[in-house]
Amino acid sequence: MPPDSAPTKARLLRAAFEEFTQYGLAGARVDRIAEKAASNKRLIYVYYGNKEQLFDAVLAEHLGVLADAVPFTPDDLAGYAGAMFDHLVREPQILRLAAWHQLERPDTTPVEADAYRLKVEAVADAQRRGTVAADIAAVDLLALVLGQVTAWFAASPALRAAAPDEAFSPARLERHRAALTAAVRTLTLPDHDPGTEPSR
């Protein structure tokens, strides 16, 4: 019976995640990944083909982890935005991986395309049911929500320095989270409760 490859693959993906978030795709080195994973470099090519395909595998894995950690709630986009913000505070490397993906490997993977397509369809369905404002197209609405989730992380250091407290202190993050969820709620809630008649 051949040995179980799952533990080796898990170590390689974990080591590759650390390497890619630190150095990006171009700067990452396969020999460093193998060394961190206590594995043979040849196994990276056996299991993943090449460095680019390994990057795609890392991205797909962390999209899955993110989906499990923060379930998508199209009827409560403000709650989703807050939960996503909390996850990114705990796991900021996800943002680094996403930034390297945009810079160095901007082509969309099938896993990524499916994940976003399903979310857009879910938002569109919520709009049809009247639980989400329908005055903005579903794809634009989702882009705006996700943009607000990452706004503080992506803001200029000069802008973050204008805050009255340290940019990533618990108090500052709590205040920004409250502002984020309030903004998303304003953007996404319909003008009336779908369970009642609109006021005349």
C-alpha cells in the first residue's frame, strides 16, 4: 500500500502559503518551501506541477478556508462584512496573498470564478426577495461591500495616522468595524421591511 501523501501535501501547502505571502510568486523559492515543509523539492513538482500551479493550489485552499470561516449571508451583508473584517484582522496574511495574486497572477482560477459567481447569484436572489436593496446591480453591490471590508487595511498609512488612536489597536478596529457595518447596512438594506407594506 503506497504511503499516504496527505500529510506531506498539507505541509507543502502550509509552507508555500508562508513563502508566497512573504515574497510573492516571483520571489518565492521552491527549495525554501521544501525545506520549511521538511520535504523533497521534487514532490512539489509531482503533486503540483510547477510554482504557478502551487500558488493556485494555495489560493484555492485559502478561499475554501475563508468560506468555511465566514459563511456568506446574502440576507445580512452587514453581518457578513463584520465577520469578514474580524477574520482579516485575525489572518492578515490573506490580504497579502490576495495582493500578490492581483499583481502577479491576475488570471481568474475556476475555483475563484465559481465562488464569486455563486455570491453574486445569492445577492441577486436576495434582491428579488426584497431583503437586499435592488437599486444597485448585484455584482456592483458585492464589489462595494467587499471594498468596504478591506478599506481600512488598504488605506494610506498617512490616512490611518490621522485616526485619534493607533491604527490597529483593538479600540480603533472596534470603531472601524462599527462604521463598516453601519455603512454596509445603509447601502444594502431596502427602504422598507419586506415583511410589511411600504409606508404611503
